Amino acid sequence: MREVAIVGAGMIPFGELFHQSLKDMVAKAFQATLDSVDKGMRADEIGAAWFSEVQSVDGFPAGLLADTCGLLDIPVTRVENACASGNDAIRQAVYAVGGGYVNVALVLGADKVRDTSSSSTFWEWMSTNRDMAWDLPLGLISPGSFALHVARYMHEFGATREHLARVAMKNHHNGATNPHAHLRFEVSMEQVLNAPMVVEPFGLLDCVPQSDGAAAVLLVSKDIANRYTDHPVWVRGVGTGMDRIMHAHKEDLSSFAATRRAAKQAFAMAGIGPQDINVAEVHDCFTGVEMMTYEDLGFCGRGEAPRLLEKEETSIGGSLPVNPSGGLLSKGHPPGATGIAQCTELFEQLRGHAVNQVDGAKWALAHNVGGPTAVSAITVLEGPSA
Amino acid sequence: MREVAIVGAGMIPFGELFHQSLKDMVAKAFQATLDSVDKGMRADEIGAAWFSEVQSVDGFPAGLLADTCGLLDIPVTRVENACASGNDAIRQAVYAVGGGYVNVALVLGADKVRDTSSSSTFWEWMSTNRDMAWDLPLGLISPGSFALHVARYMHEFGATREHLARVAMKNHHNGATNPHAHLRFEVSMEQVLNAPMVVEPFGLLDCVPQSDGAAAVLLVSKDIANRYTDHPVWVRGVGTGMDRIMHAHKEDLSSFAATRRAAKQAFAMAGIGPQDINVAEVHDCFTGVEMMTYEDLGFCGRGEAPRLLEKEETSIGGSLPVNPSGGLLSKGHPPGATGIAQCTELFEQLRGHAVNQVDGAKWALAHNVGGPTAVSAITVLEGPSA
């Protein structure tokens, strides 16, 4: 296996992009990513591409990427793995580049959630992304599905809605200064606790916004990395774990088994452990999911996540800053783009140029959990000094 | 890169499977494939899986495969590349196994076209799988899209509807004896020519049926292949090529540029040429597409495809039998399963146990073309004697 480097990463500002088509978003994210390569890269140097797209609202997905970016001579593949699509698509490219099949790979993620031009809408997609026989008729689309987990966790470990609010306050604080973020405002404890209830225990500000957006990374093999930059970021570990689809079949609602499985793979491949991570972008689709994920990733022991929040250990300046970009809660969540945008943020963190820079960060982790909490994908990155 | 072997391949009979859910089909194809491994394989030996599924009619696709087959600890990824999904999914697994990341990989394809349980129907999928601005409003769903190409080819090279009918007669003749085929009957020249017109130049018997089905292959690295069989089939080449989505943007309608691009990659990787192929499964979604594809794959020169059919060179007993399984026209076409089922057929051909055996076949090729003729995926296989 060859070592795999990220030499470019870019994104467009997430938001309600009614004025941009999916093609516009893809083209802009592609150009931003090519432009991010220190020593430059031409599109015709790319040997294969992956498109992380969940909803498919504007024609043939892989073809849309190929056509829009002029990448007709190379393989382009759509990867769909619910909200874990982004980091799972990066895994495919790592195999191709690390395996010696491809020298330069593009992984681009995009989704358009706020408006659609076809009969395949966000809510129709939601309906096909659940167990169809039992969970869907019970209303277990995304908010209800995650709420079952978080409510159980709160019951077992004495966490409160104030703990959840701390996640929203932290991530909105970080995102408020991120020019790429969808919701660039701070929120107070009172605002979070008094926001309209969506599904117990999540008020509106505990929930991710629906965002449009696109992001991309460029992966190359080690032997050619210095053609493109003197400061490559290394992909050291990838992992994807699954879980039962039906909530009645999950062994323990107070934990995300998919995340534990993905983390085990990614850390084993990287040869490091959670204690080595200096900065992480974690899938905070709902506040309580970030809190629980601290434990599933091994950032703390069972039941200790609320204390981590009380001590602000995951805030910037703490021992392990999580979601310095603002996370999904503030930066936004176009499902196909989310995992890629996490790696774009961490690329900048590890090169020392992020908006909310974590000083001296050497190891970083990006994490998605998606579908009916039945898939997680994780990428472990190491900075250029290594 | 490690050499990659197919050590197991299975499928369920294609057809109108109203009595089987997608989960039933997946479970049966998975079991048939495990059972096909000469020396046996346990499910827990599988290190990663790919799910080729186009329509997503029953919940979260990757999760459905993981949950149904009990593959929770390993990465499972859905690959969607329109009707080229099957062979494109195999490419992902080749990278993973050949690259040294995974020792045993499952690639399973399935789709349910004849009935759906959700709001996401076949025709809604069709509508999102085209150029949405121009081609779709003009009616360029699959039959019309391919008809534009074939009509142009016929105009330029003097091919006739009788040539197209020869493809239907040949493939139905082959499929009539294939217990896995959807439409197991012979058709005559008169029947093909007199069938109700779908879209010029395609009558009903020039068109693929809509089928439900599932198929799978098991890929392993060379160093462990003999644990599973003494007769492995080798994956020597993979390739995926793209083309413009809009028909107005295609350079030459009398050829499929995506196929030419995929073939160039796959043959280069395999280190052989089209003249070396002994048996092929080619994407005959419409009769004329198989005919044109002979040229795009290099099986004959420009304009020579009609003569190949007149001389029955692609019939069993000819110099290069194409679609001995019955092809899509007779065996059926559940989009996600189609490419995998082609490789299942060729696995049996290269091991000498196919229903319509091509004597002494050593090299085989599987080919898909899909979407708005904007993607093609090809797999080149070599038999065990090598």
C-alpha cells in the first residue's frame, strides 16, 4: 500500500442556495479545490473521481460530476451511504490511490436539500432511508430516530438538556466566525432550551439545519505529493461500520454501535488511538449525538461525556476541540458534502490555516453517522510535519 | 497490487418476483454465492462489501445488505452508477482487494423493478437519471435515448431492423435454456419485426424486460485463493468511462464514447486486446445497442457489426459468442444486479460449467452501458488454467 496524501481541499459556503443549481455548486467546489493546491493542479491530472451525493435531484449523479467538471475519460462513481457518504467516499479513493490503481483522485460531495427540481424530494428520500415495515410508519425519520438514542443515554447517565445545549452553544460559537457556515450566529443556553420542541429531547436549536452545499478533496500517492504541495495532509486511517436498521434490533440505544465499529477499523489502520487525536469534526446532526459520540470514539469513558462538556474540554482551548468549523449544527449539513467538508476543515487545521485554529494540531478525525443510525464512516488524518 | 480472484458467484432466477421482497432476494443471492465456493466460505471471512443497487425501494440500501446478511462489523457501501452499477461496483472491490486493504470482498447487486413499496418508483428514478432541463421534457428516457444512437448508426452504416432482430433471436435462443433467465422463450424474425413498436427502431422484442433479481460475486487476493477453490477466475482488467449527459452534446451518436473509454482502460490494465476475448456478456438493453457495442469494444471494425450478426459470429459456435446467458433481453435486467450477473455467467463459462458453454473459453468480458448513455463499466476476466 502506498501512503495517501490530501493535497487540496475546498468547499463553497453552505446555506440555502436557491440561486445555485447542483451543477453550479459542483463546478464551484471543484474549482475551489483545484485552486487550493499550493503548486497547482490541472483537471486532466485526475485519474478517477467519486461523487458523494445522497438525494440525486438533478439527473444522473456520476454523469453530472463528469459532465460538469469535464472528467469524461476517467471513472466517476457515485457513493451513497446516507449521511456517512462523504467519509465513505474518501475510503474508496484511499483504496484506489493507496492500492496503486490511481495516482490522483477527486472526491467531491454535494447535495441540494432546500429545493428540488424533481419528484424525488428530501422527505421522499427520508422515507426510503428507514426500515419501511415498522420504523417508518412509527415516524422514525431522522429526528425521532436519533432522539430515541439520546433520550436513552440521558436516562442512563443523568445527562440533561443543558448538556445538549452546551453542544449547540459551542458549535454555533465556532461557526459564527466561519465564512463557509450556514448559520453564522451565537446561541445562548436560554435560546436553546426555549426553542420550539421538535422531538423530545431536541428543540429546534438542537437540530441540524437543512443546507445546500458542496465540498471536495484531492488525494494523491506519496511519491507525487511534492508535485502539488510541500505541506500534504496524510490519510492514515479509514473505517466504516454498520448496525441493524430497525431500532428494536439495536443492542444498546445509549451508544452508536456503527461508530464504535468504524472507529475500531480506522484507529487500527492508523496505528494510533483516540488519545492521540488533537482536533475532530464529529457528526453533530443533533446536539446529543455529538455528546454520545465522544464515548463511542473513545474520547472519554462511558457516561463521562456530559462532564467533558461541563469542563469545556471540547471547546477551542480545551484538551480536544470538537467541531471548530461549527459542525453540522452551524456550518450546515448537505448530506453528501458533509463528510468531505469535515476533511476540508481538518486539512486547514492540520496545515495551521483554519478559521478557528487549534494550535499545534497533528492528528485529526472526521466522523459521520447516518441512516437509521446504521452506518458510520471515519477518516483519521495526520498533519504535514510528520 | 495483488492479483484478484473470483472464487464464488451466484444469482437467483430473474423475473417478476412479486412474491419476494428485496431483502428476500438479497439473502438468497448471498447464500447461493457462499454455496458456490468450492471449498466453502463463512460469512465472517468477508472483510468488506459493496451493494450495487439503483432504485432503493426498501429502506437504507447499504444497511439493508449489512442487516440482511449479518455483515455489521465490516464496511458496506452502496454504489450507484445507473445501469453500469454492477461492473463499477466490482471495480471498487478490485481496488480494495488488489490494494491490500481487504482480503475477501462481497459484491452484491439487486434491484426490484416490477413492484415497489415506496414513493420512489422506477419511473421517478428514470426521471432523475436524465438531463432534467432538456432531454427529459423531450421524452428521452431509456428507450428514446438509446433509439437516437441506434437510428443514427443504422442510417450511417446501412443496418436494418433485421440485423437488430438477429440479436433478439440469438439472445432469446440462448436464454431459453438458462434456468436463471426471465424470458425463457425463442423468438422468430417475424415475431421481432411484427411486435408492437415502442420507439423507432425498437419493437417490443428489441427491448429489455423489466426484471427483479439479485446476483453476487466473492473476490479474494491471490495468496488466499486456494483456501476457497482450485479453479479461481482472475479479474485482469476493470474500466469505467463517461460521456456527456445531454444527447445534443455527444460527439457521435453512432458510437458509445463511454464504452470506448471503459474498454481502453480495461484492456490496458489486462494487457490484452479485444481479439483475445473468447466470450462476452454485453449490455443488450436494446438489440441495436449490442450490435453497436461490438464496434466500441473492438470486436470488429467500424460499420462491420451487421456483418458479424449475418455470419452468426457472435452466436454460440461462432468466433466470439456474445450473451450466451441470454443477455439482458432474455435473462432480464434488474439494473443493480445486471453487471454482477454477467460476471456470474462468465465465472461459470471460464470454469467450463455454463449452461450454454463456450468451449475452451479463456478470456471473458462483461460490459454495461447506462444512464443517458453517459457511463460504461467493463470487467475483463481470465480463466483458471492461466
